Amino acid sequence: MFKTSKIFFCFLVLFVLVWQVPACYNFFMAKSVDTPFTLYSSIAGEFATLQVDEDKKMQYRDASGREYTEEQFDSILPTFYYRQLITDGRFPDTICGRAVTPRGIQLSNFNMRISPLDLNKPRLGIQQMLESMSGRVDLELPDDVFRITPEGMEFVKMETNAIDHEKSARFTQMMKQKGFLFPAANISGNPTDRKEYDEGYVMLDAAGKLFHVKQTVGRPYVRAISLPEGMTPEHLFITEFPSRKWLCFLTDTEGHLWVVERESYAVRRTEIPPFIPEEQSMLIIGNMFDWTVKVNRGTSECYYAISAQDYTLIDSMSYQTPSHTLPGLSFTSTKDKFVKPRIVR
């Protein structure tokens, strides 16, 4: 008995050491990696960076090393600093030969973040369908929720917890008529009234086909979206940006980023190199001329500039972000919300 207890105690001590020693080392030895704030400038024709130097002074440069004053830096990034330019009375009439207005800049600007934490978290499977054409300026949350089962789309009244069979049948029948094969493999929407308009949901059916589903004047709107040959979508991200130019972004099984244009439903691939959405985060800062895309690839922070018109690659650069993490045991991760043992490398 004593021998068994001693073996168990030694095993417990070893387990705690494997768990806590790397965790303590990583906590005390961790150093912040200060990469410059970076955006592509269509005026300068290259990336522009902002960084605080050792003397706590702001340094404004471009990728070629040219230095700028703060006012000059505002001017080479006019879509990002347009409010400052308006305040200074320096907002231009044209940018890159194109007539612009502050309202046009505001509508075309957007930010989009794709995070492993959002993709790897548990899914509830219950959603709300807003009315996309209520006739009112402000959106309103519905009094029901829906879920997608192997049999169809099922709406449930929240007050009584009773199934709305009539509404469920309308949506299910329309989706089946458009070729939707239940159940849904993936679904993306933004069920909140804190936005300018509602586009409902984009869904992948059981056969991997893409659909747009929303509610219009109480009736179902369902549109099948044709996909390029050989393209297999995996993750969906509805946009609902102020410009209303895009319906959603999506990634395929090879890690390419695609966009679905709202008016034509055209599915077009961007020239951003493939990434792994479940492990690597992506940030897009876009305007009417170009998008700056940042992808964290573990040991490097990669930046890509693509055209806002045809999504072709304009330029790229990267910063090295070396990791000094000691491998060990951990129970949590920044990539998901599950508590389970895992080896951190």
C-alpha cells in the first residue's frame, strides 16, 4: 500500500512539474512583440508604417524607408485619416484620379476579423431571423428563433416554446424547391438589430452547395449561389458592410479567401496566399481602393495589399515574430473555448 501511494505521489509531482514549470517559464520570460502599425497606401504605392521609437517618439515611414511628418502621413493614408483631413481642411477632391467625398469614404471603409477562437467555439444551433424589409429605419429582433434539422427549417415561438408549423413549412418548402439538402453543414449570420440592414444568412447544405436565405416581408427569400468548378467552401462569414457591395466572405478547404458580391452573387477568389482559419487569425482593413490584410502565421506577421476592384495582389511584406515558448502541458488555448489537456509547442 505504501509503495503504491509513493508511486502515485511521484506521478502526481511529475504531472504538476510538466504542467507548471513550462507555464511559469512562459509567463515570466514572455516578451511583447512590437510590430509597427502597417497599412498599404495607394498614394505612396507601398506599405506605410507607424511605430514608437526608443525615445517614445512617433516614427512615420514607408516600406522604402522614407520618413514623413504626421501631417504628411495623414495625406498618404487619406481613407484612414479622412476625419483628421476634414478637420484640418485638407480633405482632397480626388484620390488616385477618382472623385471622392467624405460620405463615400465612410461607406466604403470596413474592418473584418477572422479568428480561430470564433471558428473553434461550440455552436448553439439556434438563430434569429430578422425582417430584411420591415419598412422601418431601425431593425427589430423577432419573437421567434429557428434551428435547422435533418427534416427542414424549424421556427419556435420564444414566449410559448411552441413550434410555428406554418412558418416552418413555408421556409422548408422554399429551400427544398431551390435545391437545399438538409441539414445545413455550415451557417453564418449576424442576428442583431445594431446594424444598418439585414441580409439574413448564408448557408452550406449537406451537399456543400451555397445558399442565401433571408426573410422579406414575412416571406422566405432563398437564392442558390453558383460556385466555381472545383471549389469546396468550408467557412462562411456574412459581411453586412455599409457599402453593401459584398454579401459574405468565405474560405475553401485549401485555405483561399473568396468574396461573394451582393448584387451579382459572383464568387471571386482573392490573391491572398492560403492560410489556416482554425489556427491563424486574419484582419482586413479595406477602403474603396485597396485592402490591407494581416495574417498571423505563428512566427511571422504577414501583410498583403490587394485591389478593391479585382482582388489581385498588389504588394506584400512580413515581420518576424519569434516565439520563446517552452513546450508543455496546458488546459486552455487562445484558439478555442474548451478546457482540455493539450501540448503547447
